Amino acid sequence: MRRVLWLLAVAAIVVASTWWLAGLPGDVTLHVAGYGITSKTPVALVAAVLAALLIYALLRLLGGLINLPRNWRRWRSGRNRAAGDIATTRTLVALAAGDGPAARKAALRALRLLGETPQTLLHAAEAARLMQREAEAADWFRKLAGHDQGAFLGLRGLFRQAVDRQAWDEAALLLTQAEARQPGKTWLRDTRLMVAARQGDWRAATALAEPGPAQAALAIAASEATTSADEALRLAKHAWTDAKALAPAALAYAGCLRTAGQERKAVDIIRQTWALAPHPALVEFIVAPGADAAARLTLFTTFVQPRADHPEAQFALARLSLDAGSPGDALYHLEAAEHGGLADRRLGLLRADIARANHQPDAERTALRAATLAASPPGWTCTACGADQAAWHPSCPDCRAVGRVVWGTGHKPT
């Protein structure tokens, strides 16, 4: 109903305007180049309006012709962008599906349609890597590294390729360049730490590591690698302060102190670590293999007092007692170690040695058979990958995890 009323109102206005225009009095005369045209006022007004409309239409047509190339480029660019977006989506899907040929084809199409943007360059490089075209991928990554907005992505891609080739010097250089682009990022810090550890640059790795087991492990390695006695002592002390229960840290620090002539302080460091976590290597530091057997036993008996009841302490006393020619005392301490929870292969082997010293061949054979069935003795194990190691390392030789090699009877990976 409202629409009908509006139509009636508009029609009334049009009729009234026409009636008013038709009723205008007078004439209009136009003189052009000696010619004159005379017309009634209503006709002249209508002709003027039509002329204005015609001129406007001609101007619009002329403007359209002038802007035709620009409008064509705009239309073509929009069409290319739409097609490029579709190609980019197909690239991502193919990369996620692991379809190298499809990803490369779609990535190259996106490059043709959208040009060398950070996104298209990155996708082309990843597609090339998926197809194991490392040289082609490196070319795309280098172009990306030269792009203002995508430089970090290009440098990171080149870094990954350098790591795959184990080109650690090149990887370190690329990380330095990436740091200049994105300073202070957590990924860069962690990655620089990994590269420094792979390079064996333990001092730099120590500076990059967060305080804790990883930094302590790296400080031990840095202490052992340096040629400066003062620097070695400083780093070893830092490692032991951070991880007093870690035997390699105590041995590194105590070793530096012994070299510096501070024997009493070195023994005190070993004693503190022994009180926290008894370890067979600490015994070897206290009782030098070249010393008299009885003197070694006396020295260790005095040293071990804070944790004399520990199974490792009793086992060490059994071994030293046997070396000193006291198989009876050795058996006593061995049984004390067994009652304390020691149940690995070392128990049976030492019992066989005691039986041999007592001239008991049957007991020796029985002990050896028991040793073959017993569990392996404690050792160094990486808690990251579960790999057993013959010796302690600052980073696991298998998985390269830093500060994860620990002493024990086996650890599940975490």
C-alpha cells in the first residue's frame, strides 16, 4: 500500500512539473554563426536538458576509453589474484599431503600469477625440498632471503639445509644473519645453542644455555676444552655450583683444584657430591690406583663416613678390602651392599673374586653363574632418547640432547 502511495505521489509531481513547464510563457532565441533559432520556452528547456544528458554521456564514453587499459589491467590482476589464491591453497594441501609433484606444480603456478611474494617463494622452496630438489630449494630460499619482508624465512630455510648437510660453520653464519633480522627470539637462542654444541664451541654454548643441568653440562665441557687454568677452574666451579649431585661436575672442579694444589678443598668437593649422590668415579678420585692397598682402604674409610651405609660405599669398601688382602672384611661389606639393595652383575663378580681368594672353586663358579643372570650395573643413559652411553657426555651422541645424560640403571625417554 505504501509503495502505491509513493508511486501516485511521484506521478503527481511529474504531471504537475510537466504542466508547469508547458505553461511557461515566452520564446527562447539562440544565435550561432549568424544563424538564429527561436523556440518556445518549454521546448528550449527540454532541448537543453537533452543536450546536457548527451554531453554527459559522451564525456563518460570518452573517459571509459581513456581508462580502458588501466581497467583492463585491474580486471586482469583481480582474476590472477583469485586464481593465484586457489593455486596457493592447492600448494598448501599438496604440501600437507606430501605430494611433491602436485605441490611444485601449484607453487610454480602461484608464482606466475602472484609474482615473487614471500608466500609464493616459501611455498616453491618447500615444494622443491619435498621433491628433494635441494639446489632448486636453495635458489628460492636465497630469493626469499633477499626480500625485505621474508628475509628471516629465507635464512631459516637455508639454515635447515645447512643443518641437513652438517655444515655447521655455514649454519652459524646464517643464524647470525637471522639474529640481525629477528633479535632475541627463543627459537634463535635454542638453535644457536644446538649449533654451538655441534661445533664443539662449549664456551659459547654455555653462555647461551639457561641455568640448570644443560648449562652445567656445557660448562664442564668448556672447562675441559680450555687451555687456561683459571678459566677451567671458573667454569668447573660454575658447573658444580649448578649441579652439585653430578659426578662429572664434581670431578671437573676437584680436578682443577688438585691441579692448583688445593687438595683439601678438592677432597671436600668430592665429599659433598658423594653425600648427595654416591658414584664409583668419585671413589677413584679419592683412592689413587698407584697407592698402597692398605693406605687406599684407610683413606676411603675415612672419606666415606658421611654415607658409609650406602650400597655403593659398602661395595667400594668390599673391593678395597679384597685388594688389601682381607677377603673376610670384603665379604662382610659385600653382604652389606647386597642388603642395601645392590643387585647387579658387579655383586656376583666380586663374590667370585672373594671365593677365588679363599680358594673356593665351587663358590666361585656359583657366583659367576649368578653374575651372568644378574642385571647390568648402573651406567650413563640419555633421558631424551634412552640410549646407553659408555661414558658421560655433555650432549647425547645419539640425539644431541644437551644435559640429558645421567647416571642410573636405565631411564625412559622424556
